[in-house]
Amino acid sequence: MPHTDRQFFGHPIGLSTLFFTEMWERFSYYGMRGFLILFMGAPLVAGGMGLDDTTAAAIYGTYTAMVYLFCVPGGWLADRVLGPRRAVLIGGILIAAGHFTLAIPATAAFFLGLTLIVLGTGLLKPNISVMVGELYAPEDARRDAAFSVFYMGINLGGFLGPLVTGYLAQQESFRVLVTGWGLDPNATWHFAFGAAGVGMTLGLIQYVLGGRKLGQAGLAPSSASTPALAAQYRVQALRWGSLGVGLLLLVGIAAFTGVLALNATTVRDWAGYSLLIITVVFFGSLFTDQSWSPAERARLLVIFVFFACAAVFWSVFEQAGSTLNLFADRSTANQLFGMPFPSSWFQSLNSLFIILLAPVVAWIWIKWGTSQPSAPTKFAWGLVGVGLGFMLLVIPARAADIPGTLVSPLWLTSVYLVHTIAELMLSPVGLSSMSTLAPRRIVGAMMGVWFLGASVGNFLAGTMAGMYESMPLDTLFWRVSLLPIAAGLVMLVFSKKFTSMMGAVKA
């Protein structure tokens, strides 16, 4: 886009299209995620699925892990076959279809809906960010600021989504209203699923109508530079797609006929083994490659350390939608100035704090300039911070174990505040480090590593949440807090060593 296009807060008008598309997509994702585990655990007579916490957490963790894992093939498909713009459109359609499918009160519809959202998010999430960058010429100084504006769209959607869906799913006054309409008040869970679908549909409508504002951004697959390459990639995509569909059909038939005993914990275990194999194969292939120079090999080792730390961080942070959500629903007095509110509204706090604090943290880094902490040190602070957030809950958890006792909502509010600060220490730095540390010929793959780390972390978060019923809450919370704090302290001890291994690269 031309440098003279400054119609959207000093940025190209095309940024507005991507801003609102991502806002509505995050509205739908975080809105649905905000009550997902609560719906699965709610009794059948209350309109839920009646699952125990272990099973619900297994489904939740597998779903969120797959959302991030499928960003890797989603990026590959857009780079070689679809192009980012078409990938975002198809992804948005699949996401909307998934939410509307979840609005159907049937078990088969529930799992089909989650699958559609996983596939759609894998196409949309990585590629809409690519399109933001393509709005600018390489020398355009507005590029970094554009991602800051775009990030605000993400968090605006993340803030609004749980407020709307939480009201529909849980607010007693809405259930009374639905009863007055002659409808089953226990169906309000599915009203909330439908609202998430409406949000994504609104995002799709403005994406299509605003497509002309995007110019040439995202139209062509970046890697398919010649017709021969394009044809080769289409054949590869068809082969892998056919293999994937074939495997799904085979598993489905085996499960339907009883040959394969398929349940939530079995699927979770398969997902865990798959993530382990993918991680070992990917990093194994990198470290056994003899073409790296000593400096490149040292930076690759730092990338692996950052990957491991990110997985630990997300394994704790992403319990917001599971463990912390259950604590909010069962052990917290959800009232503000005497007015009750849905427990899922706590899910909006992280996005609210991001909106308020991100400019402050950015200002602090700018103020410190070259004397600001190194990337490994920031990683260490983030890890310790996310652990301390869970440590805060040990005291109220002991009180909550007393039957009939509900703790103040200020406890959870404090946890989300600490976790947000920790996220601002680690997440932007990690994303930047993956792109700057990687040798130029594998930069794209390194962005996939960041999504892989988030996927592993989300899987572990679901596994930890499955322990909610099996041990006292205070024991669960302090045990969850130990690993990130220990990892952060180790990172702090070796921060100078890792910084020297990064060489001239700063993040």
C-alpha cells in the first residue's frame, strides 16, 4: 500500500479490515472458550454435558492444543496453495460453521463443531498476521506500530467476547427472560455458542466487503513463485489432505463399529504422543543438520530453550479457561457492589489488563533503551510471574475447601493482573526472538515453533486441570506454581550465557 495511505489512525485503510476481522474472530474464540469447560461439567438437567472434571479437562486441553498446532499446516497451505487472503476467508467460514454447529444440542454436533473451529483457526490465525505485514513496503517505518494496533483488536475481541457469551450462558436474569419467551432456560448455553458464531459471521461480512481495501495483500501464495511450483504444491496438498481425511474416516469407522475404544482420555493421550513426536522430530532434524555454522547452532539452542520455557509458561497461563474458570465458578463470590455476575466474565480480565498495561510496558522498555533487560531475563521474569500468580491462590484455596465458603473476587482479579504482566514480559519477546534468532532460510518454520510451544503448553494446561477434583485446591495451586518459578530461576542464572549465545541478535 502507498505511504500516503493513512486513513486508519495513520495506517493504510486495509488495516481496518484486518483489525475488525481479527477482533470478531477473537470475540468468537474467547467468548466460547470462556464457558466451554463449564458447559461440559454442567449437569444434564442444567443443559450441560454432565462430564466429570478429568474428562472435561481432557477435551478442553486437546481442543486448545489442536487450535495452535493446526496453525502450522494452515500457514504451509496458505504459503503454497491458497494464499493468505483466501485462507483467512475459508478459515472464518469454518469457524462460524463450527460455532453454529455447537449451538445444536447434540453430542455429535459438539465434537464436530470443535473440529471445524480447530481447522478454521489453523487457517485464519497465522495468515491474517501475514497480511498485516503485506500492507507495508519493507522500508515503511509504520510496520511495527501496525502490529500494536492489530494487537489491540485482538484484545478488544477477547474482552468483549466473554462478556456477551457469559451473560447469555450463565446470567440468571437472562434465563428468566428466556423462560418468559416460553423457551427452555437450560438451552442458554447454546444461545451463547450461537452468539460466538454470529460474531465470526460479522467479521466475515466486513472482511468480504472490505476486501478491496487490501489491495494486493495476501492474494498470491508467497512460495508458489512459478506455475510449476504452484502445481507441485497443489499435488502435495492434495496428497496430505487425502491422507488426513482417510485417517479420520478410518478412525471414525473403527470407533463406530467398536473396534476402537475411543474416549476423551484416549484422544488426549494420542494428542500428547503426537506433540511429543512432532517436537522430537522437528528439533532432532535441526540439530543433526551439519550445515549450520557454530553461531547458528548456538542460536538454535537458544530457540529450543525459549520453546521449552514458552511451553512451561503457557501450561500455567492457559489454565485461565480451565482450572481458574472452575475456581471462579465454584469457589468465588461472583458479585460486584452486591450485583451478581457470571463467573466466565473473569475471562475478560486478561484482555482488559493487556489494553491498559501494554502501552505502559512498551514505554518502560523505550525508556530503558539499550540498558533494558535481555530477552532471557525477560523470559525468566515472565516464568516467575506466572508461577507467583498461582501461588497467590494458595491462601484463598484453603478457605474455599471449607464447605459453603466463597472467596472474594479480588483474589482472581489479582491473579489475572499478575499473569498479564508476566505475559507482557514473555510473549512479545518470544515472538520477536523466534524470527530474529532463526537463520534466514528457516524463519517461517520458526514461527511455527512458537505455535507448537503454545500447543504443547495448552495440552499440559488441560492435563493439569484434570487434577482439579483429585487433590486439595491449595496443593494443586502450589504444585502448579513450582515448575514455572523453578524454570524462571534457572533461566535467570543462565541468562548471561544465553545472551552471549544469541550473539549480536537482540530481542
